[in-house]
Amino acid sequence: MVYDVCMTMAAEHRISDERFRKARAILGEQQLVDLIAVSGTYVTVAMLLSLGEELPPEGRPLPFPESARWRRLMFPSASPCRTLVRLACIRREAG
């Protein structure tokens, strides 16, 4: 049920009344609200990190080594999005 709720919310940005009733019966109202809040926060952080192509701190390994190879293939140099994020941070700090 947790997977169904999270995937439906991510794809459709809503869940049906029936799925809501089933989820509330299984999880309880507070846990259902917490589930949506946590999954929404996770998605938001993932989007921000993806936009900036953030990497671990210098000297720390990537948590998934396969993704390092994929990243080098897909992003051989800094993307325009990453550059814009860095410029925005510099501008804010100078601010």
C-alpha cells in the first residue's frame, strides 16, 4: 500500500478516494499524512540535487559506483543548469 500511494502521488499528484480509504485503514490518518510529507520531501531534495548535479564532498566515494560511470557518460562537462545553480548561490552569498 505504501508503494502504491507514493507512486500514484508521484505520477498523478493525487490518489483516488478508494485508495485513500484503504491507505488510511491500513496506516492510520497520521501515518498517511507523514508518508506523503516524507515522500514529497524526498522527491523535492532529489530534484534539487539532480538539477545541480551535486556530488559527494571531495574525497568521499559515490554511494553507487555504477552511477559514477553513468554520470561521466551523460554529463561529460558541467551542464547549463549546474552553472545557473552555482551562479545563483554566488549571487546570493554576495548579496
